[in-house]
Amino acid sequence: MSKRILCKFFLHGACLKGEYCEFSHDWQDQPNNICTFYQKGVCSYGNRCRYDHVKVSRQQTSRPSSLNTASHVTSDFHQVTLPPVVSLTREYNPEPSTSVDVSAMSLAHTLPCKPAWTKAFEVDTSLNDESGPCPTYVSPADQPICSFAASGKCPRGDRCPHIHGDLCSICGKHCLHPFRPDEREEHIKMCHKNNKHLEALKCSQEIECSVCLEHVLSKPTAAERKFGLLSECDHPFCISCIRNWRSNSPASGMDVNSALRACPICRKLSYFVIPSVIWYSTKEEKQEIVDSYKIKLKSIDCKYFDFGNGTCPFGTSCFYKHAYRDGRLEEVVLRHLDAEDGSTIIAKDIRFVSGFEGG
Amino acid sequence: MSPFYDWICQFYVLQDECLTKSFKPVLVSVCFEFSGASSSKIMQASRARLFKEYKEVQREKAVDPDIQLVCDDSNIYKWTALIKGPSETPYEGGVFQLAFSIPEQYPLLPPQVRFLTKIFHPNVHFKTGEICLDILKNAWSPAWTLQSVCRAIIALMAHPEPDSPLNCDSGNLLRSGDVRGYRSMARMYTRLAAMPKKG
């Protein structure tokens, strides 16, 4: 999945991982412009964040639209009125001597995280602040919460100029923004999901592959630490072991359908293998893994179909995307032909020969 | 037995090649190295798996007293097994020796197993000791272990399959319904070959 997302380091001309990078080094791919903090439910920049604040479902991780982000950024410029840090310190500390101190301190602490272009802007607004009238009130939802408290503990405690978030009962951190209900909800949902994932990971740790007889999740390389689920039965294998076995050449004397495509343990015939980082405990969980895998494949162009230039041997049951260069999807037309004996068959591979043009 | 061993061997071979055929271009040796790398990965996998099986065998020695699996001291791809003839068969009381020769692609390919002890059985070649068993050929599964192969062979001894014989004499006796004849022949060979000599 990540192989199709442009590497951020590569984008800036300095990726140390080179060809071993797990992200794409192909300029045609789109960078991932999604705010990771927002995904966790806490982004202290709120709507001033330079990254996209969109909810990402598993189906689509990259939202490739450089146009979109550009407009987003420009609108941000208009929205920014005044850094809330300054206004907050004014409100909280009436004595001028300490206020200067704290505001300087908190500015220093927030500035490095800000992109350079807002820095210049900030100076402007603070100058405006002293000369002319400027809105000093910032709606509570726009105020950032203290990132120290959100990540565990704030050293300044009660004297902290920032709002401290409410305690999340699951992760035990003060990271629930009091005035952003959708963010809270998102965070709690994420926490629940993470918890479940961790739990599943713990259970998966003990599971052994019956081909290499090793714990699947203790394999040396990350690529090997994956399960290969079989569609028709529930026996665990490493993805590499089961794939190696299934791609074993039939020349070695093994039957293709009764041995190679079958589960090595129960010999039940499965037509495909699904890679997964965790092992499932219920039928529904397995279904979820299978579905998300299929959705993922559906977003990748089929190399056999080749935008309509080739033919895919899997036809309409191919897991990959069959789309033409203009984005049009291949039309799936099943032709039912009445066979001579009265039964109906589904015709494959009928080519439409254009007879209209000639006449 | 370490992965370095392969590498060192290759290195020596390379060096030798360079010494004897010093005019050969470097490219040849490079290609050689590449092919070596892919095959050594397979070897590494089979070796890791055999090592696991070895440990498993050591740990569960007492669990199955009918099977005694021993690995060759210097070669992990050569094993021998001693199996006891199943009770209520003409092979009862005999101890049969099996030789395992394991391919480098194991467990993707089945091990080659043959009887070293003479045995009169429809599915075992009388001269070579070759075994006709589907799981050692087209129905092999990588989930089988050497231990479970031994168990399958014991099961085959108890339930001969006369319709696909490697030993025609034995197969014909059973197919013609002469169970008594088969039993006495099998018993005789067990006494002769698989039991300790008296006195």
C-alpha cells in the first residue's frame, strides 16, 4: 500500500533509505497529505493545520489532489487572525511582568513546529495587535490543547497557558479536546480500535506456521511477519510459506488441485490467499480482513488488463481494477445464451465486431 | 552448518577458479554468486525447518516409542529412522530401518524414504526398499514432518494397498485372497531380516 505513496523525504531530495524505502520514489505517485494527528483525534493546529483534516477509512488512504490542498492553504491565510497563544497568555496572566515571560516562552515552544510562511505572518499580526483594533476573542474550539498533556504529562501542570484536554479513559491521556466533539468521538473510536488491534496482536504472537514450524510474528524480516489466510479454512501459515507452497511447480509431481491449492493441513481447496498482519478470532474478523484486502486490490490497476490493451485471464472475477486510461471502468456484461439443450450458459469473451460502420 | 559455511565454500570455489583460469572475465564469477544466493536461501529455509524438527524429536523422544529418528552427525539432510512393526501384523516384533534423503527444497518437496531392512510388503520394492505411498509423491503436504511420515509408513505396514503394488508377488497373494500365504511370507522375512538373531 505505502509503496504507492510518494516518499516525503524523496520529495525533498534526501531519502536515506534509497531503494529500500517502503515509500514510493516514483514522481507519478501522490504524496500522503493527511494529518496523522487528526487521525489520532488530536491535532493542536485545528483548522490551521497545513495537512488535510479528513477522516481516512481503510479503503482510501491517499487523497491525491494538489489543487485541493493549495486552495486549503490559501483559505487558511485568510482565516488566521492572530496566534491564539498570545491572546491566551494575556487573558490568563494579568501582571505584565510575567505575561511577557510566559508568552515568549510559549511562542518559542510553538514556533518551531510552524511552517515558515506563517512565521512572517505572525509578526505582522502581533504588530497590528498593538496598533489597531483586532479580534482578541478566539472561539474555544479553535484553541489548541496542550500537547504535553495530550501525550501524557504536562510539566507546567495548572500553570500551563493552554487548555488541558479531558482524560481519555482508554489511553489514559488528557487528549480529548473539550470543545471539538467530532474530534473527541474520533479519538475514542480510534482508541477502541487500537485496543482491539493490540489485543489481537497479542493473541497472534503465539501462532505457529505449520510449514516452517516457527512463530509467524517472530520471523526475522518484516515482510515475513505476516499471516497468509486461506479463503476456505482456518489454518494459520506465514504468507511466504503458503505462497511458496502454492507456487510450487506442478512439475515436481504434486497434484495442483488436491495438493498445491489445498490447505496443507486439512486439504480443503482454497482459491486465494489473503495476507494479514494479525490473526483473527471470529468469522466476522476474517471477513473484515478479506473484504479490506479485496477493496485494496480493487484500487490497483490489473497488469494483465493493462488499461484495456491486454486481456486478463481472470476476466470478471479478477480482484484488480479493470479500468481504461480515461478512468472508465470495464463494463461487465454477462451474456446469457440459450444452449441447445434448453439450459442457459454464460458466454465469455464475446468481441463486438463493428458492422455498422461498413454499411 | 552455519549460513556462513555456504558463503565460505563459494568463496573458495571462486578463488580456485580465479587461480586456475585467471583469464576468465569477472562477470562469470558474479553470475555464479547470484545463482548461489538464491539457492542458499532455499537451503537456509529447509535447514531451519529440519533443525526445528530435530529439536522436536529430541524433546518428544518418549511420546512415540515406536519411532526413533536419528539425524546424521555431519549432514542434516540425511536421517535414519528405526520403526517397530505394528502389532497384530506379520511385522510385529521386527525393527525396520528407514533411510531419509531430504531435498534442499524441503518442505516444499517430500523427503525420499526407503527401507534399508528387507521387508515383504505389497507397496515396498523388495530389492531397493522404495516405498509407494501417495504422501511421499503427489499428495505431499508441507505440514507433514519426518515424524508424521514415519507414522504414515507404520500405518501403511498395517494396511497394505495391494492394488498399486511395487512387490508384485506380495500384491498378487493378497489380491488373489491368499491372506495366509502373504502373512507367512511376510512373517518369515520379518524373522530373517528385522529381528535380532538368536544366540
